[in-house]
Amino acid sequence: MDLLQTIGGYLFTDIRMAAPVLLAGLGLLLMNWSGLLNIGAEGIMLISALAAVVGSHFFGSVWMGLLLAMLAGAVFGLLFAVLTVTLRANQTVVGAALNILGLSLSTTLNRVFFGIETTVTKVDAFQVWEIPLLSKIPLIGRAFFAQMPIVYIAFLLVPLIHYFLFKTKPGLNLRSVGENPRVADTLGINVYRTQYLATIVGSMIIAAGGAFLSTGLLNFFAEDMVAGRGYIALAAVIFGKYRPTGIMFAAMIFMAGNVVSNVLQVAGVGIPYTFLTMIPYILTIIALTIFASRAVAPASLGRPYKRG
Amino acid sequence: MSVILEMENICKQFPGVLANDRVCFSVKKGEVHALLGENGAGKSTLMNILCGLYKPTSGEIRLEGELVQFNSARDAMELGIGMVHQHFMLVPTMTVTENCLIGDKEGGSIKLDRKEAGQRLKELAERYGMEIDPDAIVGTLSVGEMQRVEIIKALFRGAKILILDEPTAVLTPQEARALFKMIRALTDNQFTVIFISHKLDEVKEISDRVTVLRLGAVVGTHDIAQCSIEELARLMVGREIIFDVVERQHPVGDILLEVNNLSLHRLHSHESNKLLDDLSFEIHEGEILGIAGVDGNGQAELVECLTGIRKASSGEAIYQEKDLLHLSTRDIMSHDVSHIPQDRQKTGLVMPMTLVENFALQDYYKTSFGKRGFLNWTSVEERSSKLIQDFSIKTPSAYELAQNLSGGNQQKVVAAREISREPKLLIAMHPTRGLDVGAVEYIHNQLIDQRDEGVGIMLVSTELEEIMRLSDRIIVLYEGRAMGCVRPSETTIEEMGLMMGGRTLDEIRNGRVKEAPIEDMVM
Amino acid sequence: MKALFTSKMKTQGKAGVQQILVSFSATVFALVLGMLLIYAIGFDPFSAAVSMVEGAFGSKNAFGETLVKMTPLIFTGMSYALASRCGLTNLGMEGQLYMGALAGTATGIYVAGLPAALHLPLTILAGFIGGGLWGLIAGALKVRFGASEIITTVMLNTIAISFIDYMVNGPMIEPPGINCQTQPVRSSAQLPTLISGTRAHWGFVIAIAFVVLFWLFLWRSKRGYEVRVAGLNLSAARYSGIHTNRNILLVMFLAGGLAGLAGCNEILGIQIRMIPEISPGYGFDGIAVSLIGNNTPFGIVIGALLFGAFRAGGNRMQIRAKVPNAIVSVVQALVIFAVVASQMLLDKWNEHQMKKINRQESEVA
């Protein structure tokens, strides 16, 4: 019984840790499928983490925080789209700049709104929405059915986005833009509009991930709190072979590093925590050597498209 | 049959070239209408206008009597015009069904019903004697199957007029046969087919009428039944070509390059439709061997194999006691071989670099260009200035970016660089493409001078005048095979046209002209 | 000869001047936006600007700080630019920086008995090789497996930083093991001060020396020529017989080495010992520096000066004008956006002009 409970506890932690990475990965996925390679998820998550706290604090509702966060994400996404779709600038450079902007702007505004104090301002955060009965199931009950709403949303988005991408016509059209925009164009699809939409919606989903960090996992904003999860999301997309279910498993495997470290510490095995933080990245590199990311990525990923 | 399509006085002007010159082209419903012509005749341009990818500079298009204007490919598609391009517009990672459904606006729901659509596609295909697997991933299909998908895709989207651009260029004979059956099935069902080609046999076989284009203008529209292949050849290449074979000053020397049984298979297939099929020929010192033929019949592949860019499947190319087919590009070029590539923008020049930097491209690694790992830019500059002067390259400075020069001057830069390397063997592919008359003259004189100094030249060109004027001997390529080897003084334009269209010299001269339909072609 | 030189100046000069003007105006535009932002969050933009300039150039000390901040940026700017010139995107500068720092620290601490004249160059070489090998990993992954260097270099960043964390807190920790830092580097491996009374050190001179090497390599050497050709037109490079794969490996090694020097010099000149965090983002700033400098040697120095001044002045601005230091990075990001946008707009404009000229020519014909 105790063992089940312990493992169930690990599962619970893993899932809630994986949620923000999953959200970021899904948002990135939408953009990738439209042909855009956005490495700026870290920046988007940072600004939306702050926006969520600001919204929750000043409007008194954590849902307002989420809304504000998604708005911030949309603005960042729009900025990205204008530069990379309309102006056809280098997507990697713009993404890197987005990261710098996200970090610096969130730090600055944090000081402006909340001042530099020793105690962080705590805000209203998401509460756990326990699903009665189901949450009592041993082992998986707590992990699957006693999480915060954003976690549910994150995992529900997996089949939803999968369905959208692979079972609907707009999804097919989106993917055709990412695979071969010229073909899509000749078949009457508005490539630019598709890319804009994918970016803005995708950025909003990434923003939800950021919001969960500051108003879910924790209930305050700390500078640079995303701590590299944006990059892990990037890795998750590749490791997950650009599929929603793949990203979900990747996120859970990557975040399991924390769990593993706890287990090992309890067992007395001394693998330094720092090595465990490397796991997602090493795994991704290994994955890249096994399957060329080019083989599974949308064929036109990262290439600016020019009409005519 | 009633007229379904009329293109009236279509003109299309590109910078420096009039691609379509007051073309009048009308097609009847349910017929197969061939558009015949050499490279640069304007066929593809005309059809790109028809399917909405280009806008005509002037002229009108009427569909079933109504004036229409296309602002995009989508417009043309919605009006029932579907084009199957030479380079397929397919997404290799998606299935056949998915490819046909991209951008599809039919049906109310956003749900993607692959099964239902796949069913419809299968039925559509079977109706016209084609077989497709809707769930196959396009990337795994053979070229012929991909083409079928393109046709089905066009039909699926409501095409009533189907334009096929050089469809048999990538097909095996059986696949071509199957295609023709398909075409007949379509026309039996009141679909109209426009068939772009340079292959005389096929045009004669499948079409009802033919319109011949030459240099952007219509030369004639005829009923096929009343046209012999010889007449078609004559129309295609024209009789007014004036050429004067340049007199030989020096005798031809020893064999410089000996090619034996050179073959190149297509990727993923060993079918008889090879890219290069058992080519054997020699080039002597002080001789220009012309390689003629319509673009796409193996010329590019031949050059790539000889210059180390592509690996041949079998055969040998003996030069200076080495086999070029097994050497790297650097090795080949360092043994006094020069290459003027066919695509100056892609492989001949580095567009964003200066002319000086471009002039260094082939030989920079030699000590004459700099010692101990450094480039001696001063000497490169001097060389460049001289070449610019010698070749009359119009540029404000040697440091102008290559991309800012006109096309003709860009070509001069490439030619200057390669010729000035003092090669023993020069492979020149389309060396005068895009040049004005004066520049063409200059390059020709350069080639002749080189020949007179003992250089062996392989001149690949689609310009018959150029080939006839400069070559000592000419080989015509068709589908990777040599149709024959002739001397310009001993052949006629008609003969050349026939070879370019698929007849061997043997057949032509010994009267064994086949009028039999494609079915009887031995597989 | 003179004629060629002047013609070179004219053609390349014109394009260069265009670029410079455009980048300059974009930077100014971003600075103005930055000032507006400072105003929007409730501070006085002018006093902020003044204290920024003071902090960057106002005194000998300030100028020294600018040089200090500039030095690593020159290296990372060159790193990104070199890779770009080869058609590669090196996002791994942070990681390469740290690996170079680690290698330098180790050589500086554990190699004993050498005079400074030997020890210092050796340590710097170690720093270069450390970063270089780290960059080479990504290059090898690309050549052997086709793995995109954009992704692998980012992944290698975290691996490197985690590894340094482990080393500094573990095997290399300074006894008795209370502070998470290493021992100081031996004095024979430390970079001497450049301007007395400031923190500016000879690493700056080394950086400038490498700028010259950078220029020599790309524009004077044969290998550099190959790299530039391959970066602009891979097909033409292959047709010319250039071994593109070998060059990818070389360039990733060199680029990694340059970034490694950024880290190594920080240690030898400023930190003196290794700590878990020595880079406030110098790696990614290198992208901006290279961008503003249009991947050219002189431009990189200018870009490094600009961003170095930002960082140096930012501290003072925070103290004097109370404006949060992070605003400096916001402005940096705005500069990147503005420069990128302006460069693309310039390209579009030039394209439009070319089309017009061609159209006119064809109409005449």
C-alpha cells in the first residue's frame, strides 16, 4: 500500500511538472506545423508567467490572470509573426530575441509592479479540482484526477490537437503549409494567414503553460522562473517526433528527472542532481542521431516563404 | 466538337525576352490537343498563364465563350482548368487522399473523412482506367504513380480541361502506354486534354490536333491526321535557320576523351527507362562535339557524370589514362578540365559575391592564386580586370556583386573564368543562354579559338543553330540514348528534328520509319 | 591598382553605407522606444539616459567597465558570425563559453611551475580548445547524423552549464568546500590589468587580436574563402570541389573556440575563479552583436561596444536613476527586432528597385 502510494505520489508530481512543458510543446507544435521554427518559448512563458501574476493580483481572479497571460502570449506571437512571416526574417534570431525580451521585460515589470522586496507577493493561484470517486483510485487516482484545471486542460489538449491536426481539414491545410507552402499556395491556401493564426494560437497555448508556473505550481513570480523549461519544450517536440502524444510522453519522461533524483537520494545513490537536469537534453541529442529530425519534421520548417 | 477554350493574342513579356508573341490557341471540347515545340518555344509559359500562375502581359482568354481572368491558380482550378506540372506539386509525406484534399472546400464539415474521400478517389480513378491506392504515402510511389495522383487530384477538384506538361518525360514505355489509355478514356468522357511535348511519335500517336510554337509564336495549327512526322519536325525546328559551318583550320588530333557504355539508372528502379543508356562516344583534341537534343533527355546527367557530381551506374570515361567516372570534382578539374555549368545562378556563380571572388572559384586552391593558405587577392584582381576587359563584361567595377549584373554578363563571367583556365577538355553546357547577339558571337569565337588550339570541347546546347555552326560532329540525345552521330555538313534540319523527336539515324536514313502505335513497342 | 581599390570602395562602400545607415537608424529607433518604455513605467528617461552614458563613458572607471563588458561580446559575436558565414546557426555559445572557462580554469589552477609567459598562453589555448571541442560535437552530429545544429547547440548549452555546476560544486570545489566556487587561478595565468584603476584587462587586447585573425581567416585565407562560398551557395561550393563537410567541422570548432575564449577571458581577467554563473547571457547577446555588425569584423566591434556600453551603463542607471537594470536587456531585444526588421525592409526595397530597373529595360527592348 505504501509503495503504491509513493509511486502514485511520484506520478502526481510528474504530471503536474510536465503540464507546463506539455503546453509549451503543444503551442510550439502548432507553429512548427505551419513551417515556423520558434525557439522563443522561454521568453513567452516568462512574460505570461508575470502577466498571470499581475492579472491575478490586480483583478483578484486567477482566471483573469490566465486571460492576461494568454493576451501577453498573443502579443509576443504577433511580434514573431510580423517579423518572420511578413518580413521573412531569420526565425532563429527573432526567437532568441524573444527570449531576451521575455526575460528582461518580465524582470523589469515585476520590479515595477511589485517592487524589490524580500518577500514575494503571493497571489491567488489555481486550486486543485478533485474529481470525486475517480480520485480515490489507488495509484493513478490522485495523479490523474486531483490536479488543477490547467493540468486537465493541458492533457485534454493532447487528443484535441491530435484530432485537429490529423482528422480535420483545417489541420490538413495547416500541415500542408509546413510541408510544402508552394503546393499549399497553388491549392488556394493563404499561407501567410495560416502562419499568423498558428503563431498566435500557439503562443497563447505556450502562455497558458507560463501562467501555470506562477499561478499553479507556485503562487508567485520569481525572476527567470521558467528556468529553461521553454528549451525543454523544444526538445520535447523533437523527441516526440512532432506529434501531440509524443510530446506528452516526452514531457513526462523529461520531468521524471526530478522524480528519479528523489528516488535515488532516498536509495542513497549519489548521482548529482545536476546530471539529472541534463537528461532531457541528452535524450534529445540521442534521439536526433537515431532519427534525423528532418525526416519527421515538417519539410519546410524554418524556411521563410515567398509568394510567386 | 465545340470550342471550349480560346486564347487570343496572348503576349507575355519577361525582362529581356518575349516568351509569348501574340499566341492564338483554341481547343475543342473532348479533344487531345498537343502543344509542340523546342525549348524556349513558349509552351510552358503559355500553359502557366492558362492555369493561373502567370498573368499575360496582354491578350484574352475565353472559356466556353466567356471572358475569364485568373488572379491565382485557385481561380483557374475553380473554372475547371487543372495542370499536371513537370515537377509535381505533391507533399511526399502525406497520403494520396490527403494530397487531394488539401485546400478542398467541398462539404460542410471540417472533419477529414479519409475513407470516404479515398473511396471517391478510387472510383474516379477506375472510371478512367487508372488504379490508385488512396492510402499510399506519396513519397513511396513511383514517378508514374505520382503522375497518376496528380491527374486524379486535378479531376477530383473538378478539372474539365487537363494540361499535361511533358508527361512522358519521366515515364517508362509501359507507363506511357498506360497514360495514353487514360487520356483516351478521359476524352471519351468529354474531358479535354492539352498535351505539351517535344516527342513527335507521341504527339502523332495521341493527339487529335497540334499547335506548333517556335520562339514564342504560333507556327501553325493542324489536324494530326494530315501531318506526317517529318512535317512536324520541320515545323518544330523551322527551315529558315541560317547557319554557316565554320571552316576548320587545323586537323583533328588524337582521342582526348573516350566514353564507353555510360549508363545511369534512375533512383529506385532498374527499369529500361534509364537516365543515360549505354552511351559511347569520343572527343578528339581540337574538336567540338555537339550534344544536341531537347532539354531533359540526359544532357545534364551526362555532364554531371563526367564532372564528378553524380555517380554513373556503369561504364567508363577515359581521359589522360584515368576514368573520370571515378574521380572527384576537384581531381577532374585539376587535370585541365573546365566546365561551364548550365545554371550560372545555382552552380556557376556565387551571386552575393563580387566578380573578383567569383573569378577565383575554380582555381583558388592552386599556388598560383596564393601561397601558404592565403589568397593573393592582388593577383586575382589583376586577372579579373584582364578577363573583364578581354570578354567585354559590362560592369561598373570588378567588385560589383554578381547578382547585379545582367544575365548575359553573368554568363560571360563564368565563360571567361573557365576558358581562361586553359583546359585541355572543356565541357560547356548552354554557354550562350541568355546572351545578346554580340556576346554569343564572342563566345562562339572563343570556343573556336580554343578548338583551333587543340582543346577538345563538348558543347551541350538546345540551340540548333549553335550546334550546327560550331560542332565538328553532333550526337543527338533522346531519353538518354544517342540517336545518331552526324556531321553538320552531312545532315539536314529535318533529320535533326526527327532525332530530337525520337527517331534514330538508322531509322531515318534506312527508311525504317515506324508508323506503328506505341502498343507495339517492345518492352 | 589604385583604380581597382577605389572601384572596390565605391561598390562595396555604397552597399556598406546603406547597411550601416539602416542599422544605425534602427538602433536609434529602438533606443527611443526604450526611453518611451522607461517613461511608461514611471521613470525619467532623460536622467536614465544620462546615467547610462555616465556609467559607460563618464569616467575612467566607467570606460574600463565598458571594455570589460565588451570583451566577451566581441568573442561571442565573432563566434556567431563565423558560423553564419558558413551557413550554420550556432546557438551554443553559452555552453561553449562555459566549457572554455572550465578548461581555462583547470589549466590555470592545476598546471604548476610555469612562468606567466608560458602559462597564460597555454591557459588561453586550453580555453579555446575547450570551447572548440564543445562546438565540434554539434558539428560532428550534423555531418554524421544530419542533426540540425540549431537544436543540438541549444541542448548542449544546458548540458554544459549543468556539468560546470557539478564540477564547481564537486571535484573542483575550493577547499574546505563551503563556497560553491573553485580555487583561484594561479597568478601566472591571470590577465594583467589594461587600464590601471579599472577592471579592464588584457583580454580586451586579445579580443581585438582575434578580430584581426577573424578577418584574416575569412577574407584572406583560402579556407575562409571556401567557408564563405559554402555559406552563400552550397551547390556552387560542391561544383567547385570544396569539401563542405570538413569545413563544417572546422567552423564549428573555431566558433566554439571563440565562444570558449569569451568564457576563459572572463575567468582569467575578472572572476579569477570558476563559479556556477559567469555569463549573464553573453552567449545570446553575441547573436545581436553579430547581427548589428552584419557579420563583419568592424561591425562586430561596434556592436560589442554598443551592447557592452549598455551593460556597463545599466548598473549605474539602476543606482542613480533607480531604473531597473533589466530594462537594458529589453532595449537590447528591441534593438535586435529593429535591426532585423530594417534589414529585411532594406532587402525588400532593393529588390523592388531591381525589379523596376529590369522592367524598364525590358520595355525599352
